[in-house]
Amino acid sequence: MDLSLTEDQQTITELFASFFAKECDGEFVREAEPLGHHDELWAKLIEMGMVSMGVPADAGGGGLGLLDLALVAEVYGSSIAPVPFVEAVVAARLLAAVGSSGSELLASVVDGSTATIALRPAVDRSARLVPAAAVADIVIALDGDELVAVSQGASNRPTAVKNLGSGPVANVDLTLSARQVLAVGNEAQQLYATALLEWKALTASALVGLGREALRIGLQYVMERHQFGVPIGSFQSVQHRFADDATALDAAGLLARKAAWSVDEGEPDAVALVSQGFIFASEGAQRTAGDSLHFHGGYGFMLEYDIQLYYRRAKAWSIIWDDPRRELARVADALYGPVGAA
Amino acid sequence: MDFRMGEKSDEFAKEVADFLDEHLTEEVVMEAHETGTVHNWGFYKAMADAGYTRAAWPKEFGGQERDPFEMAALSDQLNLRHAPTDGSSVTLMICSTLRHVGTPEQQADIIPRGLNGEILICLGYSEPDSGSDAAAAATRADRDGDEWVINGQKMFTTLAHEADYVFMLTRTNHDVPKHKGLTMFLVPMDAEGIEIQPVHTMGGERTNITFYNDVKVPDALRVGDVDAGWGVMRVALTFERGGSMMGQSVRLVRLVEEWAKENLAPNGRPWIEDPLVRERLARANMLNNAGALLGLRSADLFNRGELPGVEGSMSKLFSSEKFLAICEDLVDMLGPEGVLQHGEDDAPSAGWVEHAMRHAVVTTIYGGTSEIQRGIIAEHGLGLPRTRKSDRARNS
Ligand SMILES: Cc1cc2nc3c(=O)[nH]c(=O)nc-3n(C[C@H](O)[C@H](O)[C@H](O)COP(=O)(O)OP(=O)(O)OC[C@H]3O[C@@H](n4cnc5c(N)ncnc54)[C@H](O)[C@@H]3O)c2cc1C
């Protein structure tokens, strides 16, 4: 066992951390709302290889594993940058996994197009609440028996729905744009399942990062704010809740990293671990952001303070996938087999 | 990163499992359960003969020099099988402390007997008026030539009734701030003037109140310098802290999983198909996995020569709080059957859930309560201000 990062992993996380520190503060995030997307920032990140680095080397990418990407996702989550990192990298990897039927689209992604993935199978040719769909060039969805990609030009991109996390979430009518079949049948199902697994693993890590930053913001505030002649951070009820939060986030960080690692390694319990990491990171991020906001008092409720940005996203990034209790049911399916199976 | 325990550790786990098949009989487990004395001399000796008491120790002590991950495997196996190791683990912790701060004579006399499974050492920190605030100990030690005379009372002196020594925190100076007037001793339990009164607990464990009336202790059994006892305590605490309860929780969840697979709900289907049972077990699994990783993080730090501080407190806090939460949740899950105790024929999981719930409560209290751990995390991990008043001389 070895829980340390490799030099490469350190280099790459530091690279993105310093980029976000320089380019993207709370004000920047706020200005990109309500769409929750900043084209120029995203273009710079694409230029830095943020998406292509996750594509296998033999498909022309940087060949990073899911754990490497999870480490970057932590940094991304801390910044809550208005860019669709998780969706774009997961969709790019899916296009690579598809093989020849996806090679043209993959080439365009490596060239700078943005792809995203619908988190639920389409119903009546419509994919609902697809993250990043309002800003993506390509939307990948499971449509019945087929895994399909629709290429939407700037003119026929769907409008974002108004949403809790101020993300570019949109409903996609799969009949409106050029539709291409990537895979069918069993293969389509499996490719799609793997992509969702990766999306959950990376979102879990992003939530860990979000939670850590929410904690940092809260700690800074409770040291600055004085009441009764002392910093409010000297009150034990404040301290103990933050101590619980910090502990839960450390545990969530380790679990999310282990989950991503287990996918890379093809471990038999990878599916259960990814779901567990996702649920636990969601809970940790939400509780921490909630406590941090609460300890801002009334100021935390003001749009002007950054903590509300984190509070809303902690919930939105989690439930855009599903009710966490349904996800727990999937953990049980992975551990004990689905109900009714012989 | 690599999350595998590693081959060495896996092999050791197998070896220990075989050892436990042979030596950890149902009798040994049940004796601890029924008496509340979570120690068994025969098992302790067998552990020593197999080298497990000195598994992490260097060769010069006859040790096996096992790494922190092998040690994690050892404690996993012991926990999974419900081995009664309260006595041995405290004894070995004090042996480790003596290795760092004991005199050469103490090291030569005590350590080998501890590692050989021949003596037991219990802890005498807590008192009626000082628990979390251990440094407020009032039990006094007064010098009389080459001897010290000890007077006072200790609370919760677990295993004192089996022990050869009590590792005791005493007050030797009443005119200085509380942390600066403490001295540690190894007090022989067969000395004149010691009285032991049993205390029975909700979890079934027996502990004791111990009384010390003009107990004479040779200066040779003082550990560390006079008035430097707090420093000695801190060494002992680093060996204690970071203890994880997650292994006990993993054992429990496995037992309940077996029960749920083998027993039928009123609808005629196995309980494991019941949505509420599934959700609860899935959550318990998740928490166990998360908690185990906090424990392994400490092992990883040890492995690279660092001492877990805040990380140990996080592991203790999380593992004990989640162990308790899981127990309470699983008792709920069993509904009315949840009240049935071990020994009742139809008790689910042989009543171990009910027992674990009563026991889990104390894991959030001893070894530093959850509030004390949160305080350490807030102050040393998060950089928040100290909340307690600064030290003042007491008893002056
Ligand atoms: C079964 C059992 C076995 C034990 N074995 C031993 C043993 O072998 N040797 C030994 O020396 N001791 C032993 N103990 C004692 C144990 O270490 C103490 O019970 C523990 O440290 C708490 O001390 P206390 O009971 O005096 O509670 P107190 O310190 O009085 O605490 C009461 C409550 O107040 C809270 N509290 C205290 N201080 C603070 C603070 N600063 N901030 C916020 N909250 C605070 C605590 O968290 C707790 O909830 C044992 C206890 C039990 C129950």
C-alpha cells in the first residue's frame, strides 16, 4: 500500500491548481452564472490538454488513468470553475473506447470540440437534464438499443434549464441534430455503463474538492468574524462541526481515490466502491458547505458571499445523477446481487 | 498510489487466521464475553509464542519487524474473530512506551515479560475528578528516601484485577501548573495498600475502581523524570491514539449479512432482498470502507516514518462514531428481534448486534472522547483557537 502521489501526479495537480488560483475566483464564477460556462477559460484549459490528457495514448491522447483524472477533478472541484471538465473528459474517453465508429468525433474532441454524456437513457428520443449539453458540440446518449452521438452546431444547441447549480444543463432532442450510432446492443450498454462509472468517480472527486474549499472558506471566515469579543471560530460548537466535516472529507477523499484506482486496476469491487465514493463525497460536500454557510450567519445567505456558490453546487452536482438512496440501492445490487436474481 | 494491502500483509493475514483457528476457541471468546474480562492468559501466551506480541518489534527483541500494513492485517484478523486482546494491547503499548522513556533496568525487566505474555499492565490515568482532563490527576506520590508513597483513587482501572502493574499518573508537585507536577510510575499490583473494587458496565466489560493507601513504590519503578510525567503520557498516547474501531464494525456487518442471506422475512423471501435491509447494509459497508481508509492512512504515515497526529484522532473519532451509528441502525433494522441477547436461540446474528450496540457506546468515550478528538482536530488540524482555559496550578 502506498497513499502518496507520484511526481507526475503532483506536477499535474499543481499545474491546474495554480491555473485556477490565477484565473478563476468566486467573482469569476459568479459572473459566469446563470449559464455556468466560460468559453475563454474553457478554451485555455482545452489548450492545456485538460480533456485530451484523459484520452488513451493510442487514440492520440495523454493516456492518463482515472485516478490521475480524479486528482485533477479534486482541484477542479475546489475551483468550481465554470467549465464542463468531468463530462468532457468522460465523453472523450467513451469515444475512444467505442473504436472506429467514434474516431472522427474523437479527432474533433482532441482538436478542441466539447462532448458530453447524458446520465440517463433517452426516453422518446429525448435525453433529459444532460449536464453541459447547453455548451457541448457533441452529446452522447443511450437511445434504446443504441449508443448514439448527436452533433449540435452553435445554432441548434438547446437552451440551458434554470437550475440549482447554475450549470449548463439542458434537455436534448436527439432528433434535431445529426445522429450517429456508436455502438448497439450489449456493447452499447457496456460502454455506456463504464462511462457512467467514470462520471461518478470523477464527480465524487470534484465534490471532495468542492467540500475542501467550502471548509477553507468557512475556516477563514470564522477566524475573521468576531462576536462577543472573540473570533467565532473559538466557539466549540463551530469547531466541532468543522472537525467532523474535515474528518468526513478526508475519508471521502481517500474513498474516492480508491474507487478511481479500483477502476483503473479492474478490481472486482470497483462498481460498489465508485457508488460508495460518490454517495459519501456528496454527503461530505453538502454537509461541509452547509455548515460553512451556516457559520457565515446571515452573510452566508447573501449572493455576494462565495459560500452560496458552493452550497448550491454541492447538492446540484450530486442529485443531477440521482437520489443518493437510490444509489445506495445500487451499492446493494453490486454487493449482494440484484433482487430476484437466482 | 496503491490500495492493495500487499502480498506480505495478505500472507500474514492468512497465517494469523490459521493461528486463530487453532487458538481462539469458542471457549476463549465466550469466557471474555461472560466475565467481561477481555483478556485470556492462555491466548495471550499463545500470541507471544507465535511471536505476534512482538510482531512489530525489532530483531534485538526477538521481534518480527513487521511493517504497519502487516500490523493492520493482524489487528483486522483479531477484530474479525472477536479476540480478547484488551489486556495484551495495553501491555504492549506500555512496553513500547518504556522502550522510549524507560530506564535500562525497566526495559530489561519489564519488556521481555510483556512480550512473552507473562505480565499484564493496566492503565491508571482516570480518577473520580479527572477523566478527559487527565492532567488534573490528584492521586499523590510523596517521596520517602528511595521510595514513593502513593495515596489516592483511580477510576476505570480496567483489568487491574488481572494485572501485575498499573501504569499510573500521579501528582508530585502541587505548586506548579497542572501539567508540570505529574510523575508516572509502574506500581506493582501486589503492593500493600491497594484495593480493587469491581465495576460492571452496560457493555458487559468489567472495569474497576482502585484505591491506593500508603502504597510504597521503589524509585526504580518511576518512569521518566520527577514532574515530567505528562511528557511520558504523551508518548504513551501516541501509541494509543489512532486505534480504529472499524475492524469491529466490519465483523458485525459480516455477521448481519450472513443472517440476512440465511433467514426469511415474513414474505418468505430472504431478508437480504428487503429494500430497507439492503440500504442499511450498503450504508454500513460504505462507512466501514471509508473508516478503514482513515486507519490505513495512519499506517501509511508510520510506514514512511511519520507519526500520525491529527490523522490518528480523525481515525479514532470517525471509526468509533460510525461504529456506534452502524450498531444503532442495525438494531433498528432488526425491529423487535433487535432486543434479543446472545444466548437466546432465535436471536438474529446470535445477538451480537445487540451486544455490539451496548459496547460501541464506550468506544466514543474511552481513549479520548469524541469531543476531545474533535478539539485536537480543530486546534491542530484546522488551526482554530484553543477553547480551553490556559493551565493554572491546582491543589495549591
Ligand atoms: C469501560 C471503560 C474502560 C476504561 N478503561 C480505562 C482504563 O483502563 N484506564 C483509565 O485510566 N481510564 C479508563 N477509562 C476512562 C476513560 O478514559 C474516561 O472515561 C474518559 O477519558 C472520559 O473521562 P470521564 O469519564 O471522566 O468523562 P468526562 O471527562 O467528565 O467527560 C464527560 C463528558 O464531557 C465531555 N467533555 C469533557 N471535556 C470536554 C471538553 N474540553 N470539551 C467538550 N466536551 C468535553 C466529554 O467528551 C464527555 O462527553 C475507561 C472508561 C470506561 C467507560
